[in-house]
Amino acid sequence: MDINVKERVQAYITNVEKALDQIKEKDIDDKYKTLVELAETYLSDAKYYYEKGDYITSLACIAYAEGLIDSLRFIDVLNIKWEALSSLLKRPRVLVAGGFEIIHPGHIYLFKKAWELGRVYVVIARDKNFYKFKKRQPIIPEEQRRKVVENIKYVHKAVLGDEEDYLKPVEEIKPDIILLGPDQWPAEEKLLRELEKRGLSNTRIERLNKRLDNDLYSVSKIIKKILLVHGCVSEQK
């Protein structure tokens, strides 16, 4: 299969994902929701066959999904804006990194914002390095954390970090953009200097300007809540 076909199918899939993301923000009559659900099913099938390397079947599935959405657009039920295929074929690589131990809505928000910028690659912190950043041992092992993250719909690929050199996977992925969380290490200036030393001077760094605010949008708070519920700590702690 020509690599161009593979990339084109991925672009069609992304376009349908973006269209469905627009639909979620709209108030749609119940009688049309079945068509949207069918489009979501065809999208899921397209992604399944794509991962299997069956790009022709994947293309057929995503074409059905696109057709269902377009049918609602043609009868003025939805005002969906399709992106140009040329722009989707050149989507930038966006890298995010972290421990991602217990997935919560704050993580999903980060992945979605990264996905809005381009194709998302996630670097998962290794078990060996966990204590260095979190000051505790990981509860969820690295490979399990990677598998969970890679199956989040906004993520294109998840890889384990390097145990000795945290920038090694960055060199391999060669991202166009690195997206940092609001309070995530490291500082942009230091990271830019390190990237330049490794020939990645064209990589842009962006940082989310806010985080979702909720008592349980934090791994440490989730762990404390679990301990509290099971009587391992008192309310005062």
C-alpha cells in the first residue's frame, strides 16, 4: 500500500473526528441522533481497520461516516465545516509528556488541546524515573500506562520515555510542537536551549494557560480520596 494512501486515509479519519467534535457542541434533534451514532460507529470501524493495515476497508468505513454527516449538512440540520484535505495531510506532530498514572479529565483536556494543534504523540514517564518527578513509586506500571494512553481517541501514538535521557524520544519523534501543561516542568527557555543543541531548533513550545479546576482532577488527590474512602487516612490528613 502506497504511503500516500495511508496518510490520506488518516486525514479522512481526522476530518470526521473533527466534524463529530463540532457536532457534540450543538443541540441536535433526537430523531437525527441515530445518524450521528452510526457515523461514530463507522469511524470506530475505520480506525480499527486502519490499525490492522487494511486501508481500503478503513477508507470505505470512513466514507460512510462522512456521508452520514454530510446528509445532515445538506438538509440544514448541521452546519459542519470540513477542513481541507491538504492541511490535514500536513498536520504538525504535537508531543506531550507525563506520568499519566490515573487518567482523569485534566489529562483528556490536555490531549484534546494537543489534538486540536496536530497529530498527538505522548511520551510516558518510565517507572525508574517516576520517583525523581513524583517523589513516590508508581502505582500503575509503565507499560499499562502506555496502553491506556494510546487507546485514548485523541492520541496517535504513545511511547515510553528513555530511562537516562528524557530528550531522546523527542529526538526520535521530531515534533513540530511540544505542548506543556500549565505548571509542567521544564521551563520553556531551558527546553528550547536543549532542543537547539540537538538540532531541533524548529520545534515550537506552547503551554496551556489554564487547567481544569476540580478536586479530583489531580492524581495525588484521587489517591488521597481512595485512602480516605477505605479508612487508610483520616479526614484531617
